[in-house]
Amino acid sequence: MSDHTRMLQLCFFVSIVLSNGSLIKANNCSFKLEQHKCIVDCASLGWTRVPRITTCLVTYLALTNNYITRLSTGTFVFFQHLLTLLLNQNRISTIEKGAFSGLSKLRRLHLQGNQIHLSSPNFPANLFQDLVSLVYLNIGHNPFNKNDSIYPSKALSRITNLQELTMDLYQTPVFGNEFARLNHLRAMYFTSCLLMNLTNLTFVNFKTNPIQVLSLRECSAILLVETGFLIPFSHLRVLDLSGSRLRLQKALSSLYPLQNKTMDAINMYNVEHISYGDVPFTHPVLDNESMRYLKEICVKYFNIGHNKISGISMEAVMQWKHIECLTALILKENFIALNGARTHQETLIFIWKSTNLQTLDFSYDYGVFPKDNARKDIHIEGLWTGGRVNNSSCKIQTDTNRTEITKSSTSSTYDIHNACRQEVVIPFPKTLHTIRFDHIMANELHFYGNRTFKVVGGQIEVFDISYMPLEGFDIDMELDFKKIDFVNLSGLDMRKLNSVFIKVFSGTNTLQMRDINLDKVLNSHVRLIDLSFNRLVGLNQSVMDWLDNIQHGHGNMSIFLEGNILQCSCLTRDFVMWLSKTSVTLDHHGDYRCFLENGQVSNTSTVLRDYSVHFEKCVSKFWIEFSISAMSVLLLVVITGIVVYRYRWRIRYWCYRTCSKASVRAAMADHLREVCTFDAFVAYSGEDYRWVFDVLRTRLETERGVKLYLHDRDFKIGTPIGQNIVDRMRESMTIIFNISPGYLQATWCEFELQMAAMDIFERGEPEMLIVIFHEEADPRDMPRALRDIWDKITCIEVPNRRDFADDNLFIEAEDLFWERLHSGIINASL
């Protein structure tokens, strides 16, 4: 195309834009120049159209969370330098041909969270033809009907430089052959996943694409998984299946095509997805069979957390060919149960063999099982005992008192020698820098006898063993803490942590020691506590009470506070007063240098003499803060009341949906099977009872076989009215509103209309709502909920005899009315 032609085309689009006024000036948008790039933020400003911006050559435009409904031809002709365009969370339902003309430099386009149906009429083949530089496209979280299956492959295939694509995943997706043209596509992320069958043919048309990243997260409706669905992805490096309802064994079996490959990450967090109410249920074990494909893969990051795993098979660990590839292992939120001897042995060897491990997360291990599902034979008698040995597997070496892992010279097995001695060694890899053993929820980590828990190896930067039960053994460390940055020892019994252990953390940037039972360390026998020359600003109330209790109970209690940076302020006034009243012995007779709120230096005795002068403002400040807090609470209550009243029907709808999960799940299952209990839900008032039962029911149900829900006849006894309405609407293919003067005044009118509007939005099927309008009803009395959806629904007016000259014309009009109504119900059910 010549430059002259391009100029004419540009002028044509400009003339269209100027003539229909589709661009408006962006007066309220924020502008920022950053490295010669113009960044414009027009988010959440209530725009209904794309604003015209002439202030600078825009390279980044954010129109997120506005009210834009249509992208017209030539909308972006003034944005030829645009690189990033954010149109997410709008109400866009139509994109006209040529809407993206002029965006030849655009690289990132966000269209998620709109009303765009990914069907062919909405996505013509040439829709994206102008986006020749686009590398990122997000069209996820857009509505789609349950019958949708075919993706707009022809339109998407025109984006030949596309590298990353995010979109929703249908129940039974069909990806056209045109996807093979995306020769640069490297990452695919699926959102709003409703996939039901994950078969070997699901992604067959992606076999020529160089896809390295595949995300199938939160696919909660999957019923069938075939082990070869990953075969087309020969270049895969990252696989994310987290949150998908696969079952752990199925997920591990799906790794079959990835054997002898190198993977940067495999995420299988929470794929077991089974609750204890499911029967039968057993805790999965990572045994040789389940890991037969995983052990053939060189994977760097492996997350298998929250899968109710109860153990790791020794045989599987020994045969993992590429275990040295692991740099991050996430085992958190399982049932590996460190209070079992066999599990100890398996877990320690697994960690020891991962020679390049950098991150180990063993946190939130539940450690115990429900009684009905308890793992049997988890203890091996004598293996970890300090007394008499009754098991031949407990090998004793008299020349050492340490437990060590060694490899047999005659076999490929590993043994933990001298396990009956008093010292247990956990050999961490030298590369390890992050350790998380926090919040292990076993009743206790129990070693029979008094045992030393020795940790060796690693170059630790992050160390978290908070709230780890340490009853029955001590901790000793031979780790490299030269680079330590974060340590969390919260919730530990400090009596188990010796001074050498604490000293190794002296160089850390962050040391958390919350809830450490300091009173057990500083017991009633302590008579002197020297806290001199630290950086204390005061003592809190619990410490002061503890000191006073010791003094009153045993006497001769002393505490030294010289050389601290004590404060005499509103925050520490109780501490300052305590210094004058306590009988605890204080150095310097309790007179210390302190800093006032204005930065001046004084001493505590002077402040106490003028106590009312120094602290009178604390009282006024208290009432000011109290008043502000009370007003804030009152304002919050008022705003909450307004919001609750404004959205009272939606809140009631949510409550009914939440409080009847079983009913909702049953209804969703019916929708998935495309079967509903009723053809039509009829909303009517008590005044119209006779017409509905004598006329409507006879004409539709008796004569035409349409199954109707009539609340006077089909109401489920014992269920609240609102819940009945919600449940029965979801079980009906169509919803019929009988709009009459009586219905417009009915108590449940607005609630039923609100519920119907939400159901339409959720299903994405406006044709499912049919309105029968009686002439006597005044349109001005229609509630707002009905007016808001008036242009999206089918409305049929009931014929009135006085509008026709003779009976024959009326009968014809009446027959036509019933045929149109019946046809509307049938078409919505297809």
C-alpha cells in the first residue's frame, strides 16, 4: 500500500471520528513523562468513549474500569505511537472493523473483564490485522455461553508476532488449525476455566507453536483427564496446574510427555482437591509408581503443596534420576508427619540428595491424620529410640555418637546409621539459602529420649522455624549464616535455644521473636536483669507487671536501664510513673535521661515533678482520638447502612446462593448436563392467579407441553421464599414476567427482577427473559431493575378485545400471541 493511499485512509478515518464525535477531550486524565515516553492514566473516571489526547504522543494509555461499551471504526487513529493499551474492566461488547487502525506499534493490549463474546460474529477474521507489532493479548474474563466451543482462530492468527495469549477456557474447546500460524507464541494462560474433558486432542493444533509456558489454573470442573494432553507442547518449560481438580495421581501421570526434558517449573499446588467428606479417601504417597514420570524430568521448581500427601517413598527418591536439578521444593500444607520414624528417614534423605536445593518450604505440615484415615506402620520400633534396640535396621557404630547418611558400596540404597544414638543430623545442601519449617502442626516432634537436632550445611539467608514444636530435643546449628537476612523464631520455647544458637543470628537484618515465652526463660529465680546500653524506649505493661510480681513474691528484684534511649511521652507515661512507684530496685535510683516529644533532653525525675504539665496534652489527645474514632465508626455505619440498603436485593441473592451451596451445585450440574427441571419460571402476582392458572397454564402447559414453574403450585414447602425464587430460576430455561398493575405493586416484584437480571448476566443469555405486558400496566410504574434490561429482553403484549373490530381478528391476534410466546420459550431452550 502506497503512502498516498495510507494518508487517504487516515483522513477517511479522521473524518469519520470527527463527524460522529466519538472522541472527547481528556481533561481529567493524569499525564506523566518518563524516559521520553508519555504515560496517560484515564482509569476509573467514568469514560463512556475513548478520549482524544493531543497533549503528547501517547505511548501508554490506561482506560481501566470505565464505562466504554463500543470500539468504533477509527477510534485510535490519533494514537499511532501507542505501545500499551489497557481497556480491561469496561463494558465493551462490540468491536467494529478498523477499530484498531493506526495502532501498528502497539505491543500490549488488555481487553479482559469486558462483555465481549469470543464468537465469530464478534471477532471477524480481519479484526486484529492492524496490530502487526502486538506481542501480548489478554481477552480473559469475558462472558461466554455454555454452548460456546469454537475460538476465533482466524482473527487471532492474524497477530503473527503474538508471544503471550491469555483467554478463557470453554467446557469443550475447539482450537482451529489457524492457531498453528502463531509461530512466536510462547506462553498461554487460561482464566475462567470451565474445561470438563482434558483429552489428548484438546491442544493438538498447538503442536507447531513454540509454547514454553502453559497455565491451566483453577479448572474446577474437569471430569476426564487423559495422560497425553501435553504431547503437543514439545517446547514446554513451565507448567502450572495449581488449583485444578485433577487428583494428584492424574496430575503426576500427565507428566508422561515431559520425560527426559528440562522444566523450569512444575506447579501442582492443591490438585488433589478432595475433602474429607469424599468417600473413599486415602492420603496419597509419593511412591515409585506415582513418580515414574517425574523422576525422569529435570525440574528446577517443584510445588506439590496442599495435596494431603502423607509420605515420600524411599525407593522413589533413590531412583529420581535428576533430583540434583531441584532448586526449589515446596512441600507445605501436607501430612508428611515428622513424628514418624520412617517418614523422618525418607524426608532427610530426599533433602540430602537434592544437592542444588536453594529453597525448602516444609511449613504448615499438619502432621496428624483424621482417626479414620490414619497411616499405619509409620513408626519403626527401635529406630529412633534411645534405649534397647529391637529392630535390625537400627545400625549402631560404637565409635561415633552421630547419625549420618551414607551410601552402601554394594547397592544403590542409603542408610541412616547410628539412628539409635542421641544426635540426629539433618544435612542440608550447601546451596540452600531459604528454609521454612514454620507452623508444623504435629502435636509434637517427638524423639524418644533427649536428643540433639543438629542442622548442618547451607548458606542461609532466610530461616523460619516459628511455632515449631520442639518438645523432647534441643537444636544445634552448623549452618553458614554469614549472609543471613531474615530469621523468625516466634512461638518457640527459648529454653531450647542455647546461647550459641542465638549468637549465630546476631548479624541478621530482621529477627522476629514474637510469643517466645520469655517468662519461662526469666523464671522466678532471676534476681537481676541488666538491660543497660541497649536502645529501649521503655517497658510495656506486661513486663512491668511481671517484675512487680517477682518483687512481691520473692523480693530483691533488680533491673538496670542505664544508657538506653528512654522516652518521656504519651506512649511511655505509664512506664515513667512506674519508675516512681515500683519497689523493684533500679540503678541510678530510677532517674534516667529521657527524650521529650519535642526532641529536648530531660530526665525522668524532672518529668515526674511536672507530670501534669508534660502529660496533660495526652488526655486531650486521647479525647480527640476517641472523638475521631467514634465519628469514623459512625460514618462507617451510616455508609454501610446506605450500601446495604442500596444493594439489599443483591446481598439477599448472595446470601441465598451461599447458604444453599448444595442446591447451587446441583443446579450447576444440571446446567453442565444441559438439563433443567422447568421450561419456564413464571413470575406473577396473587391478583393474576386466575389468569395464569386458567389461561396461561392451559395454553402453554396443557396444549403445548411446556413445563411451567408456578409458585402457588410448585413452591417447595419448608424453604424460604427468596431461596425458592433463586433456586427455581436457576432450574428454569426461561423466565417469564407477567407484568400487570398488580405485579408492579407486589412485594417480591423487585427481588425477582434483580435475580433475573443477575441470572442473565451469569448465563450470558438475554433471550432467556420474556416479558408479558398487559395493557392496563403503566410503563411509568415499571421498577428500575426492569428498565435497566428493557432493551435486552423479549416483550410480548397481551391482546385486548376492545382493540379489535371483530372477534375473528382478536382470535387471530390471540393465537399469534401464544405462538410467539411458545416460540420464545423453545428458542431460549435450544
